[in-house]
Amino acid sequence: MKKLKSRMINLGLSPKKEMSTGLLISLFFIGLGVASLFLVETYLYLGISIVVMLIFNIFYFTRYSSMEKTQADQAKQDFVSLFTFFKIYLHNGYSVYTALKEIQSFADKQLAMFLSELIHDIDEDKSITPFIRFGRKFNDLIIEEMMISIYQMIDDGSNPSHLSQFDLIFGKISDLTYQKELNKKRNGLASMSTFPLVGSGVLIIMVTIGIITVMEEMINVL
């Protein structure tokens, strides 16, 4: 439970609100099933309500993995956009430290916080550790590799080979991020084509339930 609450907080969600919403919707389905039991006098709708409630809870409380993946992908996109400015500053003769401070004004809330922590850590620790720690926030080895190349530019001064290495690695990150986003949009368009099939399936189930209900009423009358 603590791990689940921690995931909610990391996603910017309120654990109390999430739990309350899940509980209220579950009670709604249970109440609907019990009411149908008394009104229609059949356990069919009660069973359906319980199944729907269980399916809802499975999707509701497992959607965090998808949200975390979306958040991570968005963080990488923001990283690429932000460090495009960093690259421009470097090519215009700015030092690494100055360029990092300058791009803070272009960062969103989360990245601005990460950068602030990085700059503070650099002030306290002149080793490579702050750069590796910053890179690990994105859970991507190639970003860690890029941060190491940035550190090398500080350690060895304005060496053109390190700047070229940074450009090469950053170019790979940009290409991979762009390709991933393109594939995501393609998959989204492909999944939309399945919606009519899902709708047809739901309609068939509803018709089947209706037929079963009518047959039960006819049997009871007879």
C-alpha cells in the first residue's frame, strides 16, 4: 500500500482522492447490482455489476504504469527540447556552468527543479557525480552518457572533440525521442481502428443479456 501511495504522489496524484474515487465507484456498482436484484429478482445483473466493478478496479489501479511511462517519455521530450538551447549556448561560447544556469528559464517545473539540484550539487561537488545523478533521473543510459560528455567539457576545458562528442550523443537522443513519439502516434491511430469492433462486441453482449432476460420472464410467466 505504501508503494502504491508513493507512486500516486510521484505522479502528482492525491492518494486520498484516488482511494475515495475507487471506493465510491465500486460501491455504486455494488448498489446498482443489489437494486437490480430486488427490482428484477434475478442474480444476472448483480453478477454483471460485480464483474464490471472488478474490471474497473483492475484498470483503475493498474493505470499508474501507463501514466509513469507517459511521464517518463514526456520528461525525455522536455529534456531534448531544453538541451537544444544548451547546445546553442555552448556553440556560442558559453561555459557549461553558465549554459546550465541560462536554460533554467526555459525549463518546466520538474526540469527546472532537476537543474537547480544539478547546479547546487556542482557548487558543492566538482566531481562527475552530480552529472551522473542528474542523468539517472531519466532512466536512460544514453542520457547518462551525454551528461558524462558534458562533465568532460568542464574537466578538460573547451576541447572541440568533447563538443563534437556531445553533439553526436545529443543527436542520437533527439532522433530516438522523435522516432519513439512518431511510433506512439502511429500506434494510437492503429488502436482507434479497433474501437468499432469493441463497440460491436458490447452491443452484442447487451442484446444477448436482453434476450436472456426476456426468456427468463417468459419462463416465469409459464
